[in-house]
Amino acid sequence: MSRIGKLPIAIPAGVKVDYKDGVVTVKGPKGEMSQKVAESIAVKIEDNQIVFERANDEKEQRSLHGLYRALVNNMVHGVSVGYKQQLELVGVGYRATAQNNILELSLGYSHAIFIQLPPEIKVEAVMDRKSNPMITLESADKQLLGQVCAKIRSYRMPEPYKGKGIKFVVEQIPLQIGRAHV
């Protein structure tokens, strides 16, 4: 049996889960999300838990079993607690400002970069004189948050010699030694 798929998902207080016509809908204080589930995966909601069961032990069924359990677990966690990512801008003159879900980045290019963020994502940019600019993104949708972070990061990936670029706060950039001039 799938190690992930067989684990039940506990439904926290304040979260409501419905399953109709192959679609799992989760409502909570942070928002509402829904996910279509394959017909071969059975979803049971009982005793404040969600349990997933598969029809047979074929390889595709085993992978879908764990996949849908993980997706619904992320939805339950997202609508109850939410997800948060912090990005750090490392480099001289790098700046970030946020207004009305529009993020403005100055990353050393000849022009500023404006990014229109989805309404599901809350953004906050902090600029202190003593530290690097920080961008904080919050959302109930883990997948959407990851896509937006990857898009922002792609404008200036961290380079391996000085570590300049946009990086996650928890990320460690292994620096390489430059070429030795003899």
C-alpha cells in the first residue's frame, strides 16, 4: 500500500470538507479550494478524517492514491493555516515595493519589472537600511504560491560566485571559488 495514500487526513476545527461528483471541496477561514479526484480513488469522510482508498494495486493507481491524498492534505492545511514564503534580494541596489498586488522589482536592469500577482496571494515587501530587501508571499494555495515564487526568482537567479540574486530565505547558496590569477 502507498505509505502516503493510506494515511488519513485530520480535519481541523473550522474547516468543512465536501465530496460530490468526484470533486473534493474544502472551506476554511483562509478561503475555499476544490480538487477533482480520479474515479478509481474512493474518498470517505468520517470521524473528522478523510480517507482515500484505491480500486486495485496497479502502478498508476498507487501513484494516484498518494497524489490525491497529498493534494487534499495541502488544501486542508492551506485553508486552515495557510502557506508563507519569504524571498530575499541579495545585491547592491536591488529593491522591491508592493502595492495592490503589484510587485515592483529593481534588479539592476535598465528598467523596473512590474508583476501583477493573482488575487489569492498577499504580498508584502520590506526594505530596511541594514538588511537586504525581503518579499513575503502568503496564500492558501501551495501550488500557486510555488509557481509565483519561481516566476519572481527567475528574473534574477542566484549566481554561484557572489551569491547575488533572488533567493529563498532558508536557501543556502554554495559559493564557488573564482579563477585564481597567478
